[in-house]
Amino acid sequence: MAANPGGKSYHHGDLRNALVDAAVDLAADGGPERVVLREAARRVGVSPTAAYRHFDGQGELLGAVKRHAQSALAEAMERAAQRVPGSDAPALAAERRLAALVRGYVAFALAEPGLYRAAFCTPRPPCGAVWLPEPAEPAGEPEVRAFTLLTEALAALAAAGPAPRRPAPDVQAAAWSAVHGLSLLLVDGPLRRLPAQRRDGVVERTLAMLVCGVRAD
């Protein structure tokens, strides 16, 4: 058992999770570039050698942080949707849920820019190692959960229209692109300089475009 400078201690069986927690904090502070296995080990209070027993290197640790960040994004969206009042009108209920999910997505990016960047980063394998492509994850898994929430809301909105249908895959991808692109522009692009009121206006305008696009499809 090793103790960190802050006085916490970790049993060997908890070391992997402790390293992930430390790496998540690093990413939250400065994005995926800050995730370094040696620094995570230092924060936990163990030697780099002990850390390397659980992770091959920075890429594998960053992969764990990425999955955590993806889950956190989806959870933020779901919490936002849970706060929306229901409605007996299916179309209104579907529109409210879609709007809440989009706002939750953007709000997470603005509140946790480091984790948001980590959620969509590309971890690198250790020098000389070859990583095989991972199989596609089920819809409930972190990597696609945020997208699944959006597509389900789009489908509910389309189904509640006068001519019920299911949005085409390209419509779903375009909707995610709009939300994700807007978030990136607000976090790292020129839109980060917008005052809060104008920023909120851009989010609402994007929402209106999504709703109109689904109804017109």
C-alpha cells in the first residue's frame, strides 16, 4: 500500500482506478495533453513502475480517461433531459427532450472543456506497439451513448410529426455534427469570445435549425 502526498492511501487492488481518477483530474485541468502516466502515479503516491503494471503507457491510460469523459458527457445530457417538464403532446415532449439534450451537451463542453476534449481525443499506442481496431461498441456504451441519445430524440420528434417517419442516417450524423461543431467553436474556436447572451442565442438558433431540419426531412 502506498500513500499520496494528500494522505489518501490505496490498496493494490484499487490502484488502477486510483490512477484513472488522477488522470481524469489531469484531463479536467488541462485536456488530454496533461494525461501522463508518471504524473498520475505521482499524484496517487506510487512509483511509475507500479503504475506500469496496470497501464502500458500514456495511450492506454488516456483511453480510460476518454471512456470516463464520454460517460460524463452522456450523463450530463441525461440529467438535463430529466429536468424538462413532460407534456401530453408527443411532438412538444419530443422537442423539449431534444432541446434539453443539446443544451446539456453544449453545457458540458463549456463547463468541462478539458474532459470534453478528452472525450474525443485519439490515444496513441506505446512506441513500437500495434493496437488492433476495437469492435464497434453497442449503443449503450460510452463511445456512442451521446450520439444514441441524440438520435433517439430525433427519431421521437420525427415520429410525432404529421407524417411519422424515422430520420435518415445522414440526418442523424448531420445533427450530431452541428451540436459537436458548435461545442468545439464555443470551447476552442472564435465563438469562445461571445458574451453569454449571444452564445445562448447561437445555441438556440442551432436548436431551431435541427428541429426544422427533422420536420422538413
